[in-house]
Amino acid sequence: MAAADGSLLDNPRTFSRRLPAQASRQAKATKRKYQASSEAPPVKRRNETSFLPAKKTGVKETQRTFKGNAQKAFSAKKHSVSTNDGNQEERPCVKTSSLFKNNPDIPELHRSVVKQVQEKVFTSAAFHELGLHPHLISTINTVLKMSSMTSVQKQSIPVLLEGRDALVRSQTGSGKTLAYCIPVVQSLQAMKSKIQRRDGPYVLVLVPTRELALQSFDTVQKLLKPFTWIVPGVLMGGEKRKSEKARLRKGINILISTPGRLVDHIKSTKNIHFSRLRWLVFDEADRILDLGFEKDITVILNAVNAECQKRQNVLLSATLTEGVTRLADISLHDPVSISVLDESHDQLNPKDKVVQEVCPPPAGDELDSFAIPESLEQHVTVVPSKLRLVCLAAFILQKCKFEKDQKMVVFFSSCELVEFHYSLFLQTLLSSSGAPASGQLPSASTRLKFLRLHGNMEQEERTAVFQEFSHSRRGVLLCTDVAARGLDLPQVTWIVQYNAPSSPAEYIHRIGRTARIGCHGSSLLILAPSEAEYVNSLASHKINVSEIKMEDILCVLTRDDCFKGKRWGAQKSRAVGPQEIRERATVLQTVFEDYVHSSERRVSWAKKALQSFIRAYATYPRELKHIFHVRSLHLGHVAKSFGLRDAPRNLSALTRKKRKANLKRPGLHKKTQSKHSLAEILRSEYSSGMEPGVTKVRQQNAPREPGGRPLPPPLQPTPCFGRGKTLKWRKTQKGLLWDSKTSQKV
Ligand SMILES: Nc1ncnc2c1ncn2[C@@H]1O[C@H](COP(=O)(O)OP(=O)(O)OP(=O)(O)O)[C@@H](O)[C@H]1O
């Protein structure tokens, strides 16, 4: 079988778990299929499809290692060895693939070790020292099972109880939710005229995602246990407008909402009034602004300001960006800026440093460096594009198959990428009850559990997945940045960033899903050799990562005999060498490729996922373009990480055509791009969920594989959002105006 480029010539097409007769039938069928279809079998291409020629490669090294082996197919004779599952499995017959050939060198990571900003999570102060209502204290102690305050709670709660506005920053997982929820509940229950349900909102909490809305609602509900007359409620999209309207009509006193959904109700419902509003809280304030919600925030602020002037305003996040300081300017009145810093920062005058009265709020250094939980170990691995997929799979197997009770979150840059990897891993890495599907591993593990979460899923399923993963002791959650902010998923042990985040702030929030509230956790960032400089970019924000070598990750494949190439079957207890690791990685890659190439439909599915990856890659902000530029991607190599043997030709043609057209009409490109960005945002998890034409993954109606598993739906490119935005408001007599010129996506 020929391949996309010269390097793929010796692709291991001899791999098979089928009997020789079956294999020959399959080969004939494949031949017939290609004859009948318009899609010709991949042919050797002389011109490599890449945006730029690949970097000079480590050919020398590979030639040395593969000398005499590379072109040699292992014996096609069938033999059996026992797998670690105790089954007699047919050994894959594999010849060394091109997986390790013609890859760019992995650069040495020269990173300066920086001193990370650290915060102390807990204090010795107890909640009962705050003078709260005794029932509230006992609820905190008995229902939430908490006794001492975290640093951010100790600093924020008294300030908020005094009635001040505040801008609160503290590291991820440090208890910011209770830092505002406790004073809110304390103040509402203490109101002289008892709150009536029909009074409507006294508190409005804005959060960027639906899951966070649910989570915050849950916390508020628990705190309100003794105060049954105060009614909390959540608006978040995904629910029928009519039923939300009905709930609003009955009355909600503490209203938690995503901005898009709230704006929809403000515009279309007569049942929402803010005349009694006492609190306005922006949780994950910087994210709300990042996501193209400026217009929505303007509508909300104008609606709120029109009915109530006097209220307390709170902005919270683990990362305060420039946009937040501007939002603070227009929404906070004489605010207290609370930032929890470590002892070394506080040496001069601890008290003054811990709670600073700053207006305008933090700038410069403080905005550039973020606090990271002390018990979070951060790692990076540099992996050539061709090896990304096997490396990710090996890492998942290493942690979640061979180690106990590991809970992992893997971040991708688009919904399509999540869907693709989710389906691929389900079909290849998991065991099925019946005969293994084509491309499935012989000794697939039952210990593995995959879940996925992204904005193109139906809300019902999103909520179910969120709940399931929250309560699970193990599992792998594949997700977009919809899960990056605020979600408190207990006992997550590993965060993997398969696609690098668009900003250091997003990096912080993603890794912040682990090592929460003093627990231990680890993270792994996977970079391509051309992206290695990102490590320095992180270091400039005082983020330290230590390297894990790719080989150390791939090494796990030697622990599972189902990855054994035939050559090793006959040899007992041989020391694990680089050659064996490479062969096993090749077996795994072949499993993926076999699965993807088992039908035309799957090939086009993988191509679409690849296309989505490239589109998302093109949206990195300008300041990161020198590291993440589409032109530095080698399409043939990247295609391998989608299980494709061939770099899709039409894909590169499409990209080139587009680029040409853009060069001719840059103005038009800008226009359509911003329209496109808007469309993406509307389709995203952050929308109100009411827009017409929103594409969703509908489980029940999804097309199914012959085996009964739903196939992924037709993929819509939905890159991640909110990269490199700036925003500006103007105060006018008519209220706030959002300056659209400065708010275009860059
Ligand atoms: N005083 C406390 N004692 C023990 N656990 C606490 C305390 N306060 C909060 N927690 C727990 O800590 C976890 C993290 O809290 P929370 O989600 O509020 O963090 P956060 O600072 O908002 O994080 P992020 O920045 O990621 O949104 C939650 O499980 C919460 O129940």
C-alpha cells in the first residue's frame, strides 16, 4: 500500500489480527471497494503536502536504529501468545512503520526555572468567627462539612459583609464560590422585611458556562437549607424558554445565569425585574468578557442600572485580565481589590498586602503572573506530530489502565476534536462484549471509561456527563474549554492539554481542574517540536513545567502484550529497548489507522476532524502566532495523528484556495471571518441555546455503526473561542455603549 509521502512508504500494512483467509478476503474487498468508489486508494505522492517543508529531521538516528529492519516485514506466519488478559490472542504481524522516520528533531527545552506565585489555601480562622447566622454556620459545618476558612474566604467575606464592592482574585480551587455565596445568603436572610418569592431577584450571578451555573446553584441551594423562603434558580439555555419563563414568573430571588440566556429573557420576557436587586456577581469575570459577551453584558448592565442603582458588585476569577479591569471600572463602585498572595509577597506589611484597596485594580506584573496551587505538578512533553495520537493513547493507558483510581481530563481545541477522539478511543481502546470491531485492540481494557463534554451536545447529555464524571472515582473526560472554568470535579488526578491553550490564563484554568483545595494533582501539556518555545512563554508568566520524555510515555506499551509486534512474540524476557517501544507504538498506530480506514465514511470523518484542528490552530492570538502557525504544520504528519495514512489532498487545496482568496480581498476576509466567529460563538456552549440552526449532537438520532454504536454526526468546524479580544465600553446618557470597533475578534 502506498502512502502520502515518502516517509509513509513502509507503512505497516501487514498488520492484521485476522486469519490469513479472512485477511485475504478483506484485501480483495478493499480492492473492490476502491475500484467501485471514487476515492482511489492512496498512492505514493512525490510532492509532500505540507504548508512548509518539514524541519531537517533526525534521519541519521532513525537510519541507524532501523538499519536492516525498516524495510523488512516480519513473518506473516500466525502464532499465538498469551496477552496480559490471559487470552490466547493472535499476534499482530507488524513491520516497522514510518512513524519514527523523518520526524523533526525534538529540541532541548532550555527553560529558565522561575519562582511560581504561590498562595496559602487554608487559614486557621473558623467560620463561626464571622458573626454569621447560627443556622448558616451549622449548615456550613454539617451540610458542607467545612470548619476553617480558606484565605480568600477569610479576606473576602468580611469585606462583602460590610457592603463593599470587590474584585477578587485567588488561585483555582481556593473556594471563591463560598467567598461570595456566604455573604449573599447572610445578607438576604437578615433583611428586615422578609423576602418573598414573588419579589424577584435580589441577587444576580453571571457565569460563563451552563455547568458552572448548575454547580453554583447547587452550592447556593445547600447554603439556603435553613432559609427556605429564599428561592434560588438557574437560567442557562438548553431548557425550554417557556418553562424558564414560568419559573421566573413564580419568582427567583437568587438568579444564576449565563449571559446569553439572561439577555434573551430580558429582551423577550416581561417577567424579569431588577428593582430589588442588591447583588451583582460576575464569576469567572475575565472569561465572560473573553467570549464575545460584551454586547450581552452591556444589555444586562443597562437593564439592571435602569431599575436599580444601589447594589453590591463583585467580580471574581483566578486570572484577572485587562478586560476585567475595564469591566471593574464601569461596574464596581469604590471597590476593594482582594488578591491572595504568598508570604514572600506579604513580608513588608502583610495586612496591607493581603487586602489592598486599589482602584484601578491590579495591573502589570500581577496581571502577567498567576498563582498556581502548590501541590500541582506540571509537566510538558514534546512529541512529533505523527506520534501525537499514540502518545496520548499511551498516556491514557499508562494512567487509567495500569494505575488505580485515576481521573483524567483531556482538553482539545474544538468540539469536533473531542467527538473524533472520543469515538476513536471508544472503538479501539475499549473492549466490547462481542467480537472485537475492526481496528480494536485484542486485549482492550475494561478499566477504562471515556466520557466527553462539549458545547455541541444536547444539554441533557451534558448535564448527565458532568454529574457522572463528578461522582466517578475514575475515568477519562475528553472536553473543550467548556470544562476549563470553575468546574469543581472532585479528585481529578491528571489534566492533559492535547492542544495548547490560547493564553496563559486558559492554561491556568485548565490545570486548575486538579489540585483543588490543597489536594495533589498533575498536568501534562503535549507540544509539537515547533511549539516547544511555548514553554518559555509560560515561564514569562511564572509558570514552571518539567519535561517528561516521549519515550517514557510510550514505554507503557511494553506492559501490554497486545501491542507486541510479531518479532518479539518468540523471544522471552528481552530487555525493553527503544526498538521494541517503537514497534509497539507502531502496532497501536496501526490499530487506529485500520479503524479509520475501515470505511470511506470514517476516512472522511477523520479528515473533517483534521480540518477542524487546522481551523482551530489558525485562531491562536497574534502574540502566539510565532509559535502556533498553520504554516509550521506538516499536514502529512498531522494527518497521521488522525489515523489517516494519507495527507488529504483536497483539504490542503481548500486551505490554499482560501488563503489566495484572502490575499486578494483582505477586507472581505476580515468581514466574513468576524461573521464566522460570531456564528461559532452562537453555536458554542456559551450561547443562550435559543438561536435558530444550532447544531447539536443528538444521541438518539445519530447515525449508527453496524455494531450499534452511534457514529459521530456530520462535523461542523467549531474552533475554540475568544482569542485575543479587546473590549471597550462608553458611558453615555442613555447608558453603557459597547464600542464594537474595538471589540472585533483579532
Ligand atoms: N473552607 C473550605 N473548607 C473546605 N473545603 C472548601 C472550603 N471552601 C471551599 N471548599 C471546597 O473547595 C472546592 C473548590 O471551591 P471553588 O469551586 O469555590 O473554588 P474556586 O476558587 O471558585 O475555583 P475556580 O477558580 O476553579 O473556579 C469545592 O469543592 C469547595 O466545596
